[in-house]
Amino acid sequence: MKKFARDVCKDELADVIDQWVILSTHAERDRRILYRRFVDGVPEFELCEEFDLSRQRIQRIVDKWFDVLCEHIGD
């Protein structure tokens, strides 16, 4: 599982997701996936079922946005 370099409170993480996960065709879906993964702590295999996506697709979405989140949380 990807981890941030420092402890990040859920509120801070939620704010960063809201502010920066915007420029995407599937921004709303991606935001919901990132909230569920990082704020709620839902494992990827459960996200696959919840969003009806393959594990590989969930991993790509998380990987794609993880660097953006880290950049804006100061990691």
C-alpha cells in the first residue's frame, strides 16, 4: 500500500483531494476512490467491487493521483 512520508490527518487529505483531483475525465469517480482508499482505509480489492473496476484499474487511479496528493501535502 502506498504511504505518505508523514502522518496526514483525514481532514487535510480530504481537502487536498477536493482541491487537486479535478482535471480528469473521471474526476468525481477518482475523488470517491481516493477518499475511500486513503481517508476511509478501504482495501483495493473492496474498491474493485464497489466501483466495478479491475484491481489493475484501481491501482492505476491510485498511482496516478498519489504523486499529486504528495506534492500538495508537502511530502
